[in-house]
Amino acid sequence: MVPFRQFVLKVHSRCDLACDHCYVYEHADQSWRRRPKVMSQETIAWSALRIAEHVKRHGLDQVAVVLHGGEPLLAGPGRLLAIAEALESALTGLCRLDLRLHTNGLLLDDHFLEVFEEKGVKVGVSLDGDRAAHDRHRRYADGRGSHARVLASLARLRARPHLYAGLLCTVDVAGDPIAVYEALAEQEPPRVDFLLPHATWEEPPPTGAGDWLTAVFDRWVADGRPMAVRLFDSIESTSRGGPSFTEALGLEPSDLVVIETDGAYEQVDSLKSAYDGAPETGLDVFRHTLDDVAAHPGIRARQRGLDGLAETCRRCPVVDSCGGGLYPHRYRAGGFDNPSVYCADLLQLITHVRGRLRRTHELTSAQLGELAAGHGGAAAVGALAAGQASLRRVALTAAAARGPAWELLTRIDAERPEALAAVLAHPYVRAWAVRRLAGTAGEAHLGNIAAAAAIRAGVTATVEVEVREGVACLPGLGVMPTERTTISTADAWEPVRRLTAGGLSVVLEDTDPYRDCHQWTPAPRLTSEQALAWQELFAGAVEVIGREHPAYLPAMAEGLTTLTPLSPPAHGRDTSSAAREAFGAIAATLPADAETLALLLMHEFQHVKLGGVLDLFDLFDARDTRLFYAPWREDPRPLEGLFQGAYAHLAVTDFWRARRDPKGRERFARWRDDTAQAIETLLGSGTLTPLGERFVRGMRESAAPWLAEAVPAEARRAAQEERARHRARFDRT
């Protein structure tokens, strides 16, 4: 059984707009007419109790609750405060609560925002673009448009950016896609959700959604991805074997349930567009647990992955991204065993996005220049990731013994290549292959790789695997508890945990046996409490980076896939590492605060990127065995070590540059000078290739303006003294 992790509470069943595309009021299901207008205190209490009960039973470390409607703000600030307090009271000490609210924005005033501030409620607002696009559908009952009022509410919300979850935009092919995109981008949302209007084969939509979304995608990419777009991010993620971030795409089992104002449990509420009663389960919070709901055949139908799709979908080359589309959009009289009514549009969009991903396999001159400057763009890092996919495939082929596991992998590669690609995206597959080729790792782990690929492909097979400490690691997927070295891919397994924040989603890797390729000792498997601590600090770190260093985030979202916890070393200091053979992975101890983790992530991701560049290009003569002084080390470094350190310290310097306290000023003063010194050492080494010299000159161009920045005399003096002490220690060694 897949436990629920997302809960939609319909706190008010009426609305103050009369949008003509609304699935609640304008489509087949009209159950809103017989429900109470507002969720009662009793229903609130039972809902909170059932969620807490479910969390305890399944050991969940986080749940998301969305306050919805109708229009949830019609419930009033007092009722919304009571709901937040009931959920908070029920879940405190059990799990982390991600509490959100989706609104049309009309009533969003400072009174509501004070409540949301107090309870940490993040707010998503429906905005369909410019005035023409928005007011075409989102109107009052008397025909007046709502655009101006929504913008006024957004101005208040944007003044509290930590509460601003993003915008929801329903696609209308009659509107200008670029005008809509520009109007949304003008509101500086952290995320945009483009929603296809609900339609079925019985009532099909207008044609053209594929063209519309493709135009928006191209403009978004050209603009450097100024905000996360859930639809586009999900296509790119699933195309590389990662997760989807929306129920409208991907093959992940649905983990969402709706609770109506009368306490009735319902399936995803967009099913209201199919037929009257489509989302009903016949169950409610007063008499039934959420496990009862999870057993409902309608819920189970949305958790079958590939097996739950129509035959046409199962044969489709983009099914791993599309996932058959949103479940309600598959409806035709008689059932849901059909492709999405938007099938052609989704195929067009996904194929277009994947074409862009394929074109990024080779770095352009401009992209290499972006990387040389420091942070690099998402497309440049995407090209590095594509290059790594090829390297991992070559390494796996060279390391694999020809036997049953290899035959299974070959079969999957022929029939479901995306499943193998998803496994090869895990950083430590290459780490194993490198060790295997060096003769320091056994061949049994190939079976684990094959088992993970088979599970992703939906192939049932018996596989010989490597078992450590009672589990067989399934790279990038999870673990299967077993004491046997022969497993069936049909057996139960436990998924990896993920850290998510600000458009980033990374594996919290605490099980893969080859994660020990970093120079420090990996932490043992984490408890739920430890994993929650990582999630909280990761969210804080991403917030720091997004606020103070936003140019780094797109590249991280594209290339950072894995965070591996380290055991605290004996010296007790915060420690982090990146491994050349594990592109996409960062290892770190859990620091005391989000700012330190932000610094570690920025620092180590520089190593990840440069490692990817060095895997594709010769930047220096590798035969040069000389050692060089590195201002941050007390031991002389080979040229690659100096190169890596200088590149990493571009980000370190940038981090401290944003800090205006005395400590920040002193560290900025020190690291800017040390980084500049290292860059000059590289340029004077005489061993750089022409491309390498061009790359290092790009680094110099980024660092040069920092040298002219004024810093307090005291900070400059403290930096000079620390540098002198460091040089003295180096000279003694």
C-alpha cells in the first residue's frame, strides 16, 4: 500500500467568482450543491486526527496539506487559523507539516496574511496571465473581470516572499502564450503551474495546447529559467529518470486524497470533470481511516504505474514522462483505460523538451564560458550531465561481467531504455564501475543495478545481488530488506528518501555501499528524525542560496542529484566532499545551521561541475607532476587540486561577499585575494591547454572586480594576519 502524503482539505465549498472553466461548478459533478458551505470544527478535528493516525502508522516524516475550495478564504481568517492550529497540534512531534493554501486572491488582505505568517502557510494564487487572458474566464457572476484585484493582492503577498508559493495558470490556447508568460514572470513567482483545462474524450478541449506550451517553454529557456515551472521541470526530470513534481505527469503512484467540507474522502477532485460522482469513495473521516481509503479501487487504480495505463500508452516512447497524463483526462464513457485527451499535445511538448536535452549533450562555447565564470547556466550543467550519462554507460559496459544480470540489463536497454537511463543517473553506479575496473570491488553489485532497472521497467525477474547489513541496495531507487543473495524484483522494497526545496529534489543517500568514494566516512543509515533534520536544514540552505545567490540555483537544479550524509570526523569541524567518479553527488556532515550548509553546497557543487568539465575537455597537461602552493591548504597540491580549489573558492568568495557582518567582510577579504593568487598561479604554470587558459581567464574575469571592492581596514588586516599564519604553517610542513 502506498501511504498518503498529500491532503487537500476543502475548507469552503463556495466561491466568489464564476469562472467558466471551473471543474467544481461547471463540470459533470455537482456534489458541491449538497455539501455544507464551510468545514465544521468537528470535521476539522477528525481530519487532523486521521492524518496524524496515518502518519504514525506509516512512519511518515513529512506531509503536505493544501487548504482549498471553492475559495478557501471565504472560510475567514478565524476558521483558517483554527484549521492550522488543529493540524499543528495533531502533527507536532510526529512529522513536518508543509501547509499551503490555493486561492483566487480576491480576499487576500493583511488580516489573512498575518494568520499565514503566524502559522507558516504558503500561498499559491490563480492568475491566468495578462488582463485579457485572465478576465476571459476568471470573472464575477455579473461578468466583471477580477484581474486588477488579483494583482493588488499579489502585491501584498510579494511583500512577504517567504509566504509566496507561486502562481497557478490555466492554459487557454485562445490567448497569446508569450503575453501570458510575460505577465506571470512580471509577478516574480518562485514557481508557476501551467494547468491544462479539464476535459475528457466525451467533451474534448480545443486543439493547440502543445503549440502553446512549446512556445512558452522556448521563451522560458531563452530567459534563463527565471522561475521554476512545474510542468517543464517534471518533463526534464523524468526524462533523466528522476521524479515528477506533478500528478499530471510521470509514473509515480498517486499519494493524494481529498477531504470535503462534510468530511467525505474523495479521490483527486479534478475527477469531477469526468461524470457525476466520479471522485466519491463512500468513506468519511468519522467512520473510516485513511488506510481504508488507500484500499479503495479508485485510489489503487491511480497507483499501478505502467500497468495501469492503456496499451497505447504502454507502447509510447515518452510514457515515462507522460505517465498517461492526468487521470481524469483519460475518461471516455465506460472508463479510464484510454490515453489522455491531450495525448498529442503531451507528445509534442515532451518530444520538444527532450530534443533540447539531447542538443545539450555537447557544450557550446558560450556554455563553457558560463561555467568558467563561476556558476554556469542550467543548459551548460545539463550538457555536463548528458556527458556523464555516456561515461557511466561506457564504464558499466567495461566493468560488467557477461552473465544473467548483464543479459537482463541488455533486455531492459532494448525494451525500456529510459529505465536503465534512470539507474545510470545515480552517481554511485560509476563509482562502483571504476572500483570494479580497478579490481577493488566485486561483480555482484551488477545484479543490484539490474534489479533496480528491472523494477523501474516493471520487469519481474530473479536476480543475484550484493547484500550488506540485511539489505540489497537498488541504486537510486531504494533498498530491499533480505538475507538472501537472490531476490525477486516483485518483492517489497523501500524507496530512497528525498530532500526537496525551491525546485531542487535530491536523493538523501544513506544506503548505497559505494557512497564511500568520498574522502570522509559516510554516515550509517539515518533515522526518520535525522532525515527530517536534513530536510529542514536543506530547505533553509536552498532558501539562503535562492535569496543571496540565485544565479547558482538553476545549475544545482539541473545537476545536483544526491546528498550523502557523512559521519562527523574526529576534528569536529564541518566536512564536505565531492568525488570525481560520482558526478551529481555531494557528501557532507550535518552542520549546525542553514547558512553553513548553503556554503558547503555552493563550494562542493563547484567541484562537481569542474569534474564534469575535466571529464570532457583537457584543460591542462596531466603529465605535469609538479606541486603548487594553494592558499587554503597546508600541503602542496598537484595542478588539478589547485585548479579545483581555485574554482571552488570562486563560490566561497561569492558567498562571503554577500555577508556584511565583520566575519563575512574578513573572509571575503581573505578569499578574494587567495582565489586571485591561485588563478594567477594557474595562468603562470605553463601547463594549461589553450582551452584551459581560456577557462582560467574566465575565472579571472569573475574574480577581478572583487579585488576593487572596499572592505573595512580591520577586516583587511585580520585577513592578512590569517594569511600570514597560514603561510607560516605551510612553510613549516
